[in-house]
Amino acid sequence: MKPLPIIFITGASSGIGKSIGIYLTEKGCKVYGTARNPDQYKDFNHFRLLALDVSKPDTIQAAVNEVLSLSGRIDVLINNAGVGITGPLEETPYEAIDHCYDTNFKGPMRVIEAVMPAMRKQQSGLIINITSIAGAMGLPYRGIYSASKASLSIITETYSMELKPFGIKCCVFIDTANLDQIKEAQDLGVLDGVTTNPSLMAKEGSLMLLRPKDWSRRY
């Protein structure tokens, strides 16, 4: 009998991470989720929550070691933990920019680094980085967030090539929660040539990039 897939999801206490974890648990997978402070979720009983902060390598390694101790392997890593940031670029403090990149870009890299020895030993594994449709273009007042997700998408492509010899696959899952913002910007004339048609987007798959025709337009 084939063993249950072991799934490791960062940022799984709420939102997309929680929904993915519940869905995969119902499908028969063994799911381990993470949160910075699992003790805050006393009533959380969907799957096991481990303490992990993607900005703190010691907590990452401790969580990975616990999963390996309990289940012996990690088949799928889903990097979902992240932070949002809004505001005009000229008024955004560099400390806030650093925090966004440390979480949304360096954070997934730290977790990948921690699970790589086990996946390389297994000669198998799947790494899914949760990005955003906002990472495919610059949006008003969302520039830093968009840039952090765009950066994650690019290194995911690099990972997919570098890890292929070890039997490890790496891809992105694009969160489309920002489609309403994109449509609003389009209606205001901020963006030209950007499609928000779901059927058209589906034809391109999860790696579709939406780009405005004229990058020189300003709001």
C-alpha cells in the first residue's frame, strides 16, 4: 500500500494555507501546518500546527526536524507564509520593504534550504511557492508586494531547473485574490491591455504573466 503523502505548509493557521491543508487532509494526506504562534489557535483541530517563523532559521529547522522525526519524510512543501504591504513607493519606509522581502522572498528560500537534504535523499519531492497575480505587474500602492512576489516567481523557475537532477519539482501557485484590484485599476484607466477574463487566463495555466501594453503610463 502506497504511504500517505506528507505535506508541509507554512502559514497554515488561516486563509489559503488553512484551506489547502483542510482540503489535502480530507483527500487522505498527512498534513503538517505552521504558524508563528500555534498556541493562539487552541481550537484548531484540522491538522497539526507547528511553530515556525520564516524569518528565523532556527524555528524553520526545528519544525522540519519534527516532521521528519514523526513521519520520516516530506513529500510536498507549500510555501504560503507571507505578508502584505501597501502605500506609495516614495513614502514606504525601507524597514518595511526589508521586512516584506525577508518574509515573502527570503522566507521561502530558507524553508526550501531546510527541506532540501531530506528531499534530495528521497530523490523526490514537490515544492510549491504561493505567489500572486499582483506579481505579474506593477499595481498602484502595491509595488513592493508585487515586486516581492515577482522575485519569488523568478527564483522558483531557477529552482525548478537546479533541482530537477534530484527528482525534485518546483512550481508556483498564483493567488488571484488581487484580480478585483487589477480590474479596478483597469476601469480607472491605470492599466491597458491587461486581461481579467478567467477563461482566457485558464488557457495559459498557473504560470501566465499578465502585462500592461504601456509600462510608461502613470497614475
